[in-house]
Amino acid sequence: MVELSLECGLPGLTLALVEAEGVQIAPASAELRQCCDQAAKAAVAEGSAGGDTRRLAIRNLLRSGGFRPAGRNKPAQEYLLKAAAGEGALPNISNAVDLINLISLQAGLPISLVSLDRIGARLSLRLGAADEKYEFNRTGQELNVEGLLCLCAGGPDGSDPIGTPVKDSMRAKVTEADHHLLACIYASSDAVSADELRRWADELGDGFERFCGAARVGVTILPRVDRPGNLS
């Protein structure tokens, strides 16, 4: 089970952790791709849940740490909406990644997906340090995470960022060899109630079972994450 220590607090920050074991990474099924296509069309026509109010709340949340969430550094769900509008569909990557993208687009919330097989279950949440960076794709492009909320491998005695509401690092990205995954849904209490966050997290958990063959799924809602502390 994941142990998460909080080394920073941001006003309004809420989290949902969805842990899935026994996952089988494979190409997305026709059923999942159909869900993705339908969600892309609906989001382009009607927008994601919460609309501009939620989009701005997420941006304000990230700004409160000193990060500038705009341009190439926009939150992940905004990238997905742009991709859906431009390509008419969500990217086709794998069952787990496509599922994350589906829920992120529908909910209007950024989600990190990391492999616990490779980084372990002891994690922390902190702001990126000055000039701290990590590679986020196979071409070696880097994201500067200074001031950005970071999900990190390791506890308060030493941690490396592996996921953010913008892009996740190559170190923790899911591969076919991975079976123990964690999804972290980032939200703001200014725009998302604890009940709605629970609903999206439960839908994601159900998707891990339905589309990824997960043998066990656990959901944890952290409705108040605005000060340092132990969240295990």
C-alpha cells in the first residue's frame, strides 16, 4: 500500500489516489477506444466537466506554488482537450494510459500515472526545487518543475520528482512489464467537491478492473491537503 508524505501545502489542494495491482498492460480494447472517441467528441462540443471555472482553478492551484501553467507547461487535461480538438481523438498508447487520458479529459482534471513496480510505494508530495528538471519523453525533452507540485519517489529524507499535473517523467512511465500502478488525480476544492472527486476516482478504479484486468484496486480521497503532514 502506498505511503505518501506531504512536504508542502497549496491552498485548496485535494487529491485522489487510485492504486491498482495485477494490471496487464496491453493495447487498448475496441471498447475502450470507442469510449475515448466518444469522450473526445463530447469534450470538443461541450467542454470538460467544470468548464472554465475548473480550468482556471487548476491553473491558480499550480500558480500558488510559483509555477507558470501556460503554453507548453499547461496542465495535462488542457493538452488532451487541445489534442481532441485538433486530431478528433485522444492519443492511442496503451490500455492504462488511454484510460487515464479518458478520465482526465472528462473530469477536466490532471492525472499522473506511475509504476510502483519501479519506484516503490514510499512517495512524497513537494514543490520542485530551483532548476530541478526531468525528462518526459523518449527524445530527451525536459520539464523544469521549479515551483510545480511534484509527486516524488522517496520520503522526506530524499525524493526525486516522477510525476506532476503537467507531464510525468520517463523514469516512472508505465510499460508492459509493469503490474502495480498508481494514479494521482490533482484537484482544487474551489472547483471540485470531495464527492465528485470520489466519483471520478471510483470510475478510474472501475476502468482499471474492466479494461486493464486489475486484480485489486484501492481508492483514497484526501479532501484537505493544504499543509505538511503524513498522509499514509
